[in-house]
Amino acid sequence: MINFAAANILSMERIKLHDKEFRIFIPNEKIQQSICDVAKRLNEKYKSGVSPLFISVLNGSFMFTSDLLKLLDFQCEISFIKLSSYSGTESTGEIREVLGLASPVNGRDVIVLEDIVDTGNTIVELNKILLDKGASSVSICTLLLKPDAYKKDIAIEYVAISIPNDFIVGYGLDYNELGRQYKDIYVLDQ
Ligand code: IMP
Ligand code: MG
């Protein structure tokens, strides 16, 4: 049975997490439309040929991964890795592999699924880990990109939504582990 009261609680104009206030920024409808556009591109590219291995970067990418994969009509595999670089609202620049990769990537075309690319430290490190483990190719697919913060050389092949250099939460993204469950994306209200 659908609980409409609960659905409303999770769609609000403003939220407070720990000491900070956030206001609505990207509604779920817009997120879904952007994911649909990325799915169409992937479906076109992988409709024939070798099936890729998706590697979803936990924790932030769980909602994006779930919604994207439901729209794919080619054979694919999914695996997970857990990396961490953020503390509070700032990237520390130091990437920690918190949960290692369970699937062999040797000889595979890998597509990394990220919630957000900010400084790019995470994808640079992950790209290196995957190539060291023998991946044939590594492509990056991210829900969100902060183009003003990203200064690395690795091409980001699939970007659903580009945003300014602001701190956001919701739809998988957190502020000190809170806020991941919201279906919309919220921005820090200074
Ligand atoms: P990067 O290594 O600086 O590109 O940061 C990547 C990771 O930091 C993302 O996968 C997120 O988990 C986290 N992150 C970056 N920007 C934000 C944000 O605005 N809100 C919440 N988490 C973020
Ligand atoms: Mg992430």
C-alpha cells in the first residue's frame, strides 16, 4: 500500500541536517528526465557488442545506480566499491577505499557510476585502481558535475546534470551521513 503521507514528508521545500539548512534545488522529475537522457545514450552505444561492467561508487550513487539501471535495455553487470573523500562539506583530497571491489575487472569495459564529480580526486584515483587491475577501458558516468571545481584531465563521458560550485544533499548525497534518503536535491542555504 502506498503511504502518501510518507511520500509528502520526503518532498519538502526546506530541510535541516545537523547544524545546516538546505532549500530545494533540483526536483525529482528533473533528475529522472536527465537520467533518462543518459540511459538513451548508453542504450544506443551498448545495443550491440560487449556488455560492460558498471561499478557504482558507494554510498552516494545508490539511488542514481538504481534508477539508471532500470532504464537500460542491454545486458550488463553491476558491482560496487566504497570510497570516501569528504568530511563535512569539504573534500579532504585524500581518497580512502573503504570497501574493496568484489568483481574481477581484468579485460572488462568498465563504466564508473558516480553521484557527483567535484574536484575529480575520486575518479582519478578510481581510474588508476581499475586500470592497474587490468580493465580494458574505463568510462565515467556521473549524475552531477561541478564544472567550476573539476580541473582534471580525465574525460567525463556521461553527465546527467551540471551544477554550480555549491554544496548539495539528497538523492543519495549526504551532509555528514544525513540527507541521503530525499528524492529531490537540496542546496545549502547560507
Ligand atoms: P571529488 O573527489 O572531489 O570529485 O568528490 C567526489 C565525492 O565527494 C562525491 O562522490 C561525493 O560523495 C562527495 N561530494 C562532492 N560534492 C558534494 C556535495 O556537494 N554534496 C555531498 N557530497 C559531495
Ligand atoms: Mg560519491
